[in-house]
Amino acid sequence: MKRKLIFAGAFLLMAWSFSSCESLFQNCKMCATNVYENGTLTIAGSEAEYCGTDLVAKEAVPDITYGSTVTKVECR
């Protein structure tokens, strides 16, 4: 019976560690793509959670400027 409890506990711990974005080893942030015109926020994108390499890739996206319109990815 003890062996079954140990296996069940180990399984739950492993399942939590593989599915959780808020694990001890990953950095997670909420990011949105926002559009500014003349320094004023005109379009606020919906936020999504990014972790690990997805977060690094999202934060590496450069600002796009077209005339007085700037599109940028902002993470908090």
C-alpha cells in the first residue's frame, strides 16, 4: 500500500511539474501587442501568458514603426 501511495505522489508531482508554467525554473509573463499613435495607446492587444523560450522569443520582437504609428510587444 505504501508503494502505491509513493507512486501516486511521484506521478502527481511529475504531472504538476510538466504542465505548470509557474514552475520553479521558468520565468513567465503576460504579453500583449499594443499599437501607439503619436505616443497614445490606440489598440490594446489581448494578453497571453508566455514562459521559457516562448517568452524570450516574444520579448525579442522589435518595435515596428510606420509613420507616427508604433507597434510593440509589452510584457509585464
